[in-house]
Amino acid sequence: MRHVIKSPMIGRLLTWRSPSEPFVKVGERVEPMTTVCVIEALNVCDLIPAELNGRFIEYLRTGNNDFVDFAEPLFVVDSDDLP
């Protein structure tokens, strides 16, 4: 079942850990503690976990350094955990 990971806070979305390496690639397996992105607000960076087991399907926000709002859809994961 598909699950949408939403932003837990407002801030600046960082989807790449370096200029050539995203936190998660499409098709990659994720686990509950897999970091899918970082959201930076007030110079504090929060690691955002996948929170479930599954396969990373799609980026809904592709712009690194884009501003995101609370509860904004960010990613889609095909979950092994949901019925």
C-alpha cells in the first residue's frame, strides 16, 4: 500500500546529503529509521525518517532548498507495514 510521507514542520527541505548523493534513491528499500530528508528551521536541522518499511517510490518535492509547509506531501513509499 502506498504511503505519503508529509513534512512534520515548516522549513527548508534538503533532499541531498551531498551534491551528488540524495538521502534516498527511487526504488531503494527504506526502514523506519532511514533518513529520507532533512528539514532546516532556525538553523536547526531535523532528520526526517521514513517511519515504515517499504520501497521509496517517488519524490513529490524535487527542489533541494525549497521551503516546505507543515503537513505538505514530500515522498511516496510503497509500504510493507500497512494492510
